Amino acid sequence: MNYIGIQKLGGLSHRGQTLTPASRPWITDLSILCPYEGLQTGNIPEFESDPNWNNWSFIDSPKEPSDRLIWHVFKQEGKHYLVADRMLLARVSWQDLNDAGYVYGINVCIDGKQFCCRLMTGGDTPHDDPYKGALLSNEWDTLVGGNVLNAPKIEVSDNIAPLGPDHLNSAHNSLWNWFGAVSWTAEPVASRENGRVCRGYHGPTYFYVNTVDHRHEDIGWRPVLEEVL
């Protein structure tokens, strides 16, 4: 697999209104948990405000470039994989995503191109150190973790606690927006029946577990578009 670069494609609509991608793509309620003093509240759209998938949809690329979604593009054996550079929705549960088909894959058409929209795999068992990700190979550690040709690489400082402005402003976070944002992945957790694997927030490959039906201010949806050939 090779890393191709950044592409702007499509948009996200709510009730017919195009949503501009979050300019502060992290935790949306600092009264619950604040990564560090002085941080502004995140502005990711929240699914819980209108938990009806009929009112949320992908659309063709908006005329205004700033409204277009941003994707990291990877290529393997002639097929392209586009991974969202930030969470598109917060306060959305794994079960919400599964109900809509977005966990394991649903077909979407954007700009006349067919994709399977799904979640990344994230591994089902963590290393002893959660900053090191999952024990077995998975898409999150491979793609976000930069373990493919030409992909952005993680710096040692990205995985040093506690979170602070240096994490927010790091080169890797500026591309992947993992700071203060935990993204659902497809896997159940080997040791917990109602648990699902989330990745990010404390570091680019941080491994975390949350309950399948929880809608939290720091957890959300980061899709993959897998090209349909």
C-alpha cells in the first residue's frame, strides 16, 4: 500500500444544509473533560442533536472548497482508500453507525464515483502500553500510524502524556486530528462483550474501549471510503 496524499471530495449535509468540516475537531464539551486549560471547545457536529440518519447524508463536492470533506488517500493493488482526516460527527454511538450500515460497509456515490463507506479496523486487543496501539495488524495502526510508503510519520512527542498545546499543534495532528477525539473502529473487544475499540485522543495510535451504545462528547465517526471497482 502507498500513501498518495490529500484529496477534497464530497460534503456532509444535515437536513439539506451543507456542513463545513469542523475547524476545532475535538471534544465538544469541556465541562466533562478538558485536555488542558485554555483550550477552546470543539465544534464537531453532534448526531445526538438529531439522531435520525435520514437527515444526515453525503453529498457531491460543494461548490465552496472549504465545505468539502478532506481525505487521506491510499492505494493498494489499483484500489483507492480514502480516510477522513477528522471526525465528521461526535456524540454518535457504534450502534448508531452499525444501524446505518457504516460500521462494516454501505455503498455511497459521491461525484459519480462508487464507494463502500465503513469504519477502519482497529484491532481487538491492546498492547500493555495503549499508546502503542493494538497487538495485531489493523488499518488504524497501518494508515494513521504511518506504516505505509510515503505516509506522514508519528513523532515521539505525539505519545507523551499529558496532553497539551504541543499535541494539538504537532505536524501529525495537523494532518490527522486525533487530539481530543476518539474515533470508533469496527472491532469488538476480545475481553468485553459490549465494548468496541476506539482510537486516538491521547495520541495518534492510542487504544481505548467504550460501550457500544454510548454517545459521548469526545467519541465519533471517522469513515473510510473504499473505492468500488
